[in-house]
Amino acid sequence: MDISVDDLAGGITKVVLRGRFDTTGAVVVELPFNKIVTEKRKIIVDLSAVNFLASYGIRVLLVGAKIVKNNGGTLVILCPDSNVAKVLKTAGMDALIPLYQTEAAARAALAS
Amino acid sequence: MANSEASRLVLRNDVAELKRLAGWIEGFTEQRTSPDVSFALQLCLEEAVANIIMYGAARDDPLEIAVELERNGANLVARIEDNGRQFDPTRAPPPVPARSLEEAKVGDVGIHLIRSFATGMNYERRNGRNRLTLRFVEPPVAPAE
């Protein structure tokens, strides 16, 4: 699994995750992901290139969203309709972390 | 393509084995199942086997986890057998929806995901072993117009 960071206009940080966000993948990205959520305040986590998500990945996202909120910031998820989105919704994450299908919508949510 | 096919994999209780499990499932489902059933199978087996690896043994006791896949027409059956401590996931209570991000509990979604993505789930304790059977059914193919 890969993680990369794009700084967007308006102080928004886009964290792009790629690959299988299962236990094996989550262990790889957990530390760099935690560092970003501790330092940044407006975060889009882009799951467009994530083709699989399991509970350990959900745990990493939820812990990250809690840290950002605790620091007075907002974390949103960009995830097109897919089985990955279905996992997020089944786990009840859509009620806790804002979920957007397009980058424009995710950016607009963080711009206000 | 044969109408009925089966495969078996034996794993140890080591988190590194999950990667081997994922590769093996991918090999089995390729050409045999729809992408949605393949995804559901990958998810349910990852969750079930990760639970056994993390909680099935006291301390570092070695465990044997056997996974069997059998496809018969539109039906796919996965059986997971382990010699770890007794645990019936079908009796696990559903998670309580959190009211806010602050209150949300981390963890406890794995069994809920299995329940939601598998078509059926059955548990037996037999000869000191846990045996979890998961069923998946291919959705009917829409008739061509």
C-alpha cells in the first residue's frame, strides 16, 4: 500500500492512499498517516485508488478523524461509489466522517 | 470451467499470514466469481481469520487455521476451522451506532462486516475446534434485452 500527500489551495491537505487497505496495508500506512493527521487541520483522505478496505483500515481512518477533530480541524473522505464505499457505510463511518464522491465536493466542504 | 471446484489452505496464527490468505483467495476467485462476490469473500475471510490470529490463542500458543473454499454453480462456501479458544461470532452483539465522532468506539466492526457481506453464516464447535461456515451467492445475471 502507498501513501502520498498533495498540498492544495486553501490550506487543504490531500492524502492519497493506494492499494489494499487491509490489515497488511494498514500496518504500512498507519504511522505516516497518524503523523499527517496530527499536523494538519483540513484533510481530504482520497480512497479513489483503494480497491479493498477491511476493519483495520477503518480503524486507521476513525482514529485519524478523531485526532483531527480533537485539534479543531476536519477530515473528510473522498470515495467514489464502490465496494469500498459500501464497507464504510456498513461500518457506520458515513455518519461520523463526511463522505464525498468528488474532489470538488470534498474541497468545497473544507473551504467554508 | 468445471461446475464444482474446491481448494484448501492452512495458516498459522501470524498476522503476516493474512497476505498469503489474500493472494490465495484472489487466485481462487479469478475467473470463477463476480468482482462483488470476490470482494465480499476477501473481506469476510480477512475479518474472520484476523480475529482468530489476534484473539484465538492464549499468549503465543501456535494455532492451525484451515480455510476451505468450494464453489458449486452460483454458490460459494467458505469454511474456517481453528483449534483456538471457543468463539462463536454468530452470537456477537451488533455494534451500537455512535452518536458522534468523539463517542465512536474504535474497533468491533469486523463481525458486523462479515454478517453484512456474507449471504449466510453458521458456527459449530466440534472436537475442540471452531468451525465457521460462510455462504455467498452470485446475483442472478440480468437477461439480455
